[in-house]
Amino acid sequence: MDSLTIPLSEEVPRAIQALDFEHTHRTYWAQNECIFLEQFLPSEAIEHHLLPEVEQLRAEVHRSYIPKHKKGGSVSYYTLAAKAPVFLDLYRSPAFIDFISRLVGVAVTSCPDDDPHACALYFYTEPGDHIGFHYDTSYYKGARYTILMGLVQRSAQCRLICQLYKGNSSRAMQELRLATPPGAMVIFNGNKLWHAVAPLEAGAERVVLTMEYVSNPEMSPFHRFVSHMKDAIAYFGFSALLRGGLSRRRGRCPERASLPPARRDSPPRSGNFPGAP
């Protein structure tokens, strides 16, 4: 079967099986909990299963602008749950969650349903769309891991900029500028990677899927408030958060799949391995 006939639920385990996991694992830890996979899912699978949904969601994009930091569009978890649940099928894939858990060395889970950033889309569609350097700081009691999957990369300039080892006095900072074409994937510990997205040029476009996983989904009420305010102002708008709250109270959010316990690996020390090629 080719990628046009294989269900997305089967594409994910096949993609994981095709990886050299030991090399992936070593590289992730050698790069201070960050790795770039040039082709995780086949581009044909992205184009067949996900890009039609991207086109349908363009009318749902909320644009935000924070001077000197961010300009771009986003679609929240709540909207994906209501109008494009295929993205949640990928996000909640037991095989994918188990893969991430083994890679990062701790059992992770998907974020709670009241997190609009759990699984979302970022649209860079207007000249100058970008985001400044930042960490994906975890407001959860556990670590938060970010997965960025490329969906559309029709831009030569709008790339993910990663500064590895920033703040590490024993390692020289290394900068990567990564294009994320359909099926490419970046995985990193949000508290450890200093990263940005370079400005989009005229006539170009970039769309990525973001998925967040946590080692402990608990969050204090204060940090939940701060997280929601950040997401409302910088990404999805207050109306999206209100709609999300109403849908949860009315029971319209899809139920979570029942997931088997993720396996735990003891992470190696990053110093035991040389830098990735």
C-alpha cells in the first residue's frame, strides 16, 4: 500500500519502525534534548490526510501581533477538536506517545483538554510573520515537550532557528536554521531550546502543526490563569478560550483515547555522546 491508501493511524507506527531509534535517541540527548527529523511522515501522507484540513481551517485562523516579538496566525486545540479531529488522532496516537516517552526518557501524556496549545496550527502567511526568540516554558508541574511537524514550507526565509546549548558554559552555542517541509519534525524540551522563527518574505507561506506532551499534567490555578492569558493574547484570542470553555462544559470535546502505560527509559547523560553530525 502507498501513503494514499494507508490510514494515518497506521502511518505513524510505520514511520517509527523505519527510524534508527538508537541513533535518534543519542542525537536527541547529545543536542541537549533536541532533534530534527528531516522526514518522519511521508510527504504524500501529509498532503493526503492533513493538507485538505489545513485548507478548510484557513477561515478559522486567529491573527495576533505583539510588537518586536510575534506576528502570525494560529488555530487552537478547541477548533481542531471541533472541525478537524484528524489532527487529534495523530496527537493521541498511542504509538506516537510511546515513541516520545522512550525518546525523552520519561512517560509523557497529552495535555489536558483545557489547554488550547495542546495541539494547534501556526500559520505564517503575511510578509513579516515571525516569532522572536523564546523558550516553550512549562507552566505544568512536569516537563513539557514540543513537537513541530511541517505541513507547508513555501518559503526560503521563514525557518525555525534553534540555538543549541544556549547558557551552557561548557559548550559553544550552535545555531541551526531549519526548513520544515511536509512530514519533517522537530522534537525538543521546551525549557531547554532557545528558538525563533525568521520573518516570512512576500508571496511565501509556512504552516506547522505543534503538539505538546507533559510528564505531569497538573498545573496550579495561578499558572493556569497565566498560561491562558498568554495563549489568548499571543495566539488564539479570548473568544477561542471562551468557546473552548463552553464546549468542555457541554461535553462537546472528543473523549480521550484509552492509552496503555508508556514505557520508561533512563535517559543517558548528554555528555556521553558527541554532537550530532
